[in-house]
Amino acid sequence: MADEKKHSLFIMFHIARFFLGGVFIYASYDKIINPEAFARIVFNYQILPHNLVNLAAIILPWIELIVGFCLIIGWWIPGAVVIVTALLIVFISASLFNLARGLDVHCGCFSAGVLETTSARLSILRDTFFLAVSFFLIYMVFWVKKKSGFQSVEFRG
């Protein structure tokens, strides 16, 4: 029975990392090819100093792309999971902060253009689901691995 549970966790772990890796790769694509439009979105959040907006708009999508690939190919999983979780916490916090200020800012989550019509509340809900998936991955990488000897090539790095 314990082996069945380990096998189920192993399958769920792979599904979760492929899913979240795919989400982050997909989210990075449009922002990488349209950095100017994404910089406007970052500016609209009114959180960063003006001189850091362009830097964030250039670097953030590449971080999303790299950690997404790390999750999918199984390289540097512990670091990728921590970075993905931190990014999701920052994204949710920024959206909540702007909602509290009465600003309904286009999140720029999957598109740097204004065609994305997801409300701030819906994007927070969606990102919270992604955060739950990332917490599952953190649990698998940092606790299950150590407690049960759950070993896999995917935990290397």
C-alpha cells in the first residue's frame, strides 16, 4: 500500500511540474517578444520606481521561461520550485495591493497586450490555484524526498 501511495505521489509530482512549467513558459512568451508593452503593464502597477520598470519588464519574462524549462526538463527542481513559488506570491501580492488601492490593473500574466480581459479578482484566483500547485511541489521536493526516500532523477540539481 505504501508503494501505491508513493507511485501516486510520483505521478502527481510529474503532472504538477509539467503543468506549472508549461504555464510559466506560456506566460513568458508574449512578454519576451513585446517587452515595451509589458513594461507599460509593469508601470501601471505603480509599485516599482520608474527607473526599475524597464529592467523588471526585461528580466521577469526570462526568469519565467528559465524556471518553466527547469520544471519540465527536471533540472534544478528545488531552485525552480522556490523561484516559481516566490514569483506567484509576488504576483498575487501585487494584484491584491492594487485591488486594495482601488486599481483594476491588467495583470499582464499571459499577454503583454490589452487583449487579455481577465479581471484582477479572477487572475488572483487563478494564481492562487497555481500557488497551491507550487506548494505541492515544495512539499514533494523538500519533505517527501527526505522522509520517504522518494528518489528520482527529477530531484537532481
